[in-house]
Amino acid sequence: MVKNTVMSTSIKKINLSGLARKLVLDGLLEDEKARSLLEEAQKKKKIFVSLLVENKLVSSIDIALAAAQEFGAPIVDLDLFEIDPDVVNLIKNETILKHHALPVFKRGKRLSVAISDPTNIQALDEIKFATGLITDALIVEEDKITKRIDRLIEGQDGDLSAMTDDEDYDDLDDLEVADDVPQDQDDGDIDDAPVVRFVNKVLLDAIKKGASDLHFEPYEKTYRVRFRIDGVLMEVAKPPMSLSNKIAARIKVMSRLDVSERRVPQDGRIKLKLSKTKSIDFRVSTCPTLFGEKSVMRILDSDAAALQIDQLGYEDHQKEVFLKNLHKPYGMFLVTGPTGSGKTVSLYTGINILNNTDINISTAEDPVEINLAGVNQVQVDERTGMSFEKALKSFLRQDPDIILVGEVRDINTASIAVKAAQTGHMVMSTLHTNDGPQTLTRLQDMGVQAFAVATSINLITAQRLLRRLNPNNRVSFEMPDDALKDEGFPDSMIEKGISLFEPGEVTEDNPGYKGRAGIYQVMSISDDMKRLIIEGANAVQLADQSAAEGIWDIRRSGLMKAADGLTSLSEVNRVTVE
């Protein structure tokens, strides 16, 4: 009886299932180590067998032999298999990577699947559901299936056919590019139908998913395509590395760039005609890298120019200050923030509000992203000598009421813009700074005199974009008052009680975030602020004055959005914590 009790306790102590239990019982793996690895696999959503091999705890062949002995499945050498790409294409690459399971051959209604852990029933069931075939497990060594999957994903075993095989896109070959150059160019790289289909599909996918930017990136052994969606980059495709030059050439053809020039950066534009009445513009930039040309596209959303100020996310008191300064007859109206923070949209919104038949508006932009009816837009091109400085000088002889400068980049542009603001013109522009007080000191660092800064600037709007919580997939949580205070919430709000939200369970069909909203610091230059500028105050002193005047900084604006349930505290911290 004692012996039986001891044995029972021993079995209970193991309390493991599947392959992990077999390895422990065979003495190939310690019980405690097995448990910790299983826990790690669950947390990191990794394959248990992969962790075993990565940490060199058990050899691939020992794992395969133990699995075959325990579960009666055949063990095979994957190196001996010549895998048909059509069989691999029966399931998506995402499924292969997720489960480390690879279809190797098909016979009738049965599909043989190479797998290192035959107890992974979820993998076999998912493949069975996706293909409609009966799945049989073939046990293979973990290191060999990893190498084969890596080769597959890098394009050595596959082609573009699976990447462009989508019933939603039947006319990928015939997708029209406005003003496209003829296809009979000398470079043979561009005359490749699968590449044309692939690039077209990527562009349409980006539009469909609401991406703002597309990245085509060559590396030494891989090639990847990424979309920036709601401000975050995510990988969407890994075409074969061998097609790197062909994809770059196709993008150049579409954007009317020099296909033969691969040594210097180039900028271009694509107008993709989706129908007789609908087209989408892309801004294209190519840059030579160590392993080929990287191409980045920015989707130019013409609908953004028609946004109303209420849609941008300004608080009521911020909107009031914004509109008050927008309608002043002269002075500078500056929008600041990093790349991709929505500065252009804010400026266009202001221009649309002011755009009437009795006002002459001229803009100098690099590039002109969106065409605005009734606005005189000039494309800045340094190669032809049309700089911001030269465009500004020309505008002053064109009887302007409002001048928009795409970006203040140097002292010459800044000086002319300041002089224009001081001589009866409204000047709107952008600057790459973090907040309002830093903008004031940045202009002085560029060489603009403190007096000129103080007397010319009416308003500075600093902004960021943060992701909105998906209202159908969010959960509330409570934080202690001390933690809320440490985050920066005011005592008055903490006393009333604050309910915060975070994303619920995130899936491909139900993401945690959907869309973006702006958070702002809208800083009007008061008389006290002007005195400090003239006296040579630094950014910290100007920030203290701004706070004393009740002006919200970007952090405070973000916290208010979190308290309203529009976004999560973690998203606010991602965007605003230095």
C-alpha cells in the first residue's frame, strides 16, 4: 500500500501531458524544467518543442524518437521529401509559422502534415478545417522542419502565386495607373506579370486595411512588406528575395521614376485608378540600401482635406482658441509635431475654413499632397531651384492674404515667414518640435531674433496621434488613486472617480484599436509669454508659464482622452512618455 501511494504521488507530481510527460518519464527532461518551459510557451505563444531545441535541452532526434514511440506515428526524414508548392499553398504561411506544421504531400482526401509534436491537435484540426482534408501526422525533427519553413517563407520553395490568389481581386492585371509609362521599356525586370499582380494587390490591400504608409524592404536573406496602420508598422508579406529588383523596378515604372538609376534616392507619385470616378494618390520614395532599393509609399487621402475641426479631436476650449487665432488678419500660425502626427491635416482643415472667394491663399509644399480647389499650390523642387525661400518671396508679390509654407526648415525660410507675418499677412506653417515652448526656443536657435518671435507668432499647436480603442472590444479596469496621481491625473478628477479601459481579447477580425484621434497642446502667445521670450527665457520657463495660464500639454490632453474611454492609458504612455 505504501509503495502504491508513493507511485501515485510521483505520477501526480509530474502532472504533465503529451510529449512533455513522455520526455520526463524517459529521463530526457527534468520535471521542473518541463513545467517552466510549458509556461513560457503559453505566455510567449511559442511551440514547446521549439523551446526545447532552442535551449539545447533535448536533441531534435531524441524528441522525434520519443514522440514516435509514444504515439505510434511514423517518423520521417524531411530532407528526403521533394515538397510540391501547390500542396504547401493549401494553407496560409501564417498557419505554418503558428504551428510549425508543414503539408508535405496529398493523396486523395488525405493530407500528410510534417510536425515535430504530434500532440498538437489544434494544428491538425486547423489545417483540416482550412483544407477540408483528413490530416495525418508525420513526425519530423524540429531543426529540419524549422529550416524548411524558413526556406519556404523566404521564397526558396515558393512563388508569388499564393500571395496574389485572392477572390476579392479579380482584375489585378488590368489595374490602371494614371499617366503610366509604356511597358515596353528596356529593363526586363518590369515585364513580369506575377510581379505586377503582386504589387497591385499590395496597394489594394493597403487601401482596404486603412494603411497610411507602405514599406518594401530588402535585406540580406529576406524581403518583407510592411503597412503602417493606425501609426503602428506590421508585416503583411514576405515575397521571394529573388524578386527584390523586379518589385523595385515595377514601383519605379508606376511612379515614373528612372528605372536604370539605382544609386541615388528618387521621389515620385502614383495615381491609382480604382474606377472611372475613384482614384487614390501615392507619394513614393526610393532609397538605395545595402541589399537593394527600399521603397516607401505614403497614401494621400484626399478625404482628409475635407475634415471638419470637430472631427480632429480638439477639446472645446482648444477649438475655441484655434478658431480665434485662425481668423486673425496677420501673424504666424504654427503646427508642430513629429512625422506622421497629422500636421498637414490640421493645416488643410484650417485652410478649408478660410477658403473663400474674397481671400487669396497661396501654398508652398514639398510635396503637394492634396489638391485644394481655390488655393494656389506650388510644388517645391530643390533640383529646379524652387525652394521654400524662393516661393515665399514670389508669394509676397502675388497680393496674398494667407500664405502656407509646408515646413520651416532653415533660417532663410523662417526669416521671410516672420517678416511676412509682421507685415500684414497670415502665415501658416509646420515645424518639427515636441511642444509649444520648444518651438519658441527652436526658432531662436535657428537665428530668428527673440523680438521677432514674440511679435509674429499668434498660436502654436503641438499634436500627436494615438489609436482609438475599438468600442466593441474593450474592457474596463480600476487603478489605485496613488497610481492615477503618478500618471498625472488631477486630484479633482481622481476624487470623482476615473474608469479606464484597455483592449479586450485581440484577434485579426476584432482588433483592440480602430482608427486614430489627435491630442493637442494649443498655446496662444499671451503678453506675459511675449515678455518672457524677449527676456530670453528657456523652454522650461516657457512651459511653466504655459501651465500657469491653464494651457494643457499633450500629456494632459491624452489623459483626458483615456478618462473618456476613447483610448487606453498604455496608448497614451506610448505616445507621450519621454
